[in-house]
Amino acid sequence: MDRAVIVQAGPGTGKTLTLTNRISNLINQRLAKPEEITAVTFTRKAAGEIRERLGRLISPKDAARCWTGTFHQLGTRILDVFSVRCLFDPKYSVISEDGY
């Protein structure tokens, strides 16, 4: 499995269950390594719930190797990767139009 999946549905419909089961199946069937998994959500609460559930479905060590976070956290992580590779100053700051 080498393609992205989008789970879009209303509140309480099982999105988190669907994602965590899919991720655990990919890892348990050795179709993906934990570090190859990126699960992106809109809220920190949802990201935390995915991490917590994954920890119960696969080993806590493997769950920690999966990256789960918000869209903003993903953006920051991408910036971190590029700064480590010396593509720009690693002491960067993210600011808004207001300068904060």
C-alpha cells in the first residue's frame, strides 16, 4: 500500500477507529514500517486520540515511531527537516501577518 487515504465524515462516525485500524493493519502485516506512517488531523485532541489508540493496537514502541499530528505540526516538522538539511537557518521562526 503506497497511497494516501483520506477519511472524511461527521462527528462520531468512526474516523479515528478507521484510521487506527488501518495503520495497525499496515504495520502488523508488514506492509509499512511505523516511521513510514503519517496521520494528519485538524486538532491536537484528535491526534492524541489516534496516538493513544495506536498504543493499544500495536506495541507502544511502534506507535511512538508513527508520526501523528495536526496540519500545523506537519508544516513545522517539514520546516525542521529542511533546516536540519541546511537548506535554511535552523533558527527559523514562524510568524503571522501580525508579526507573532
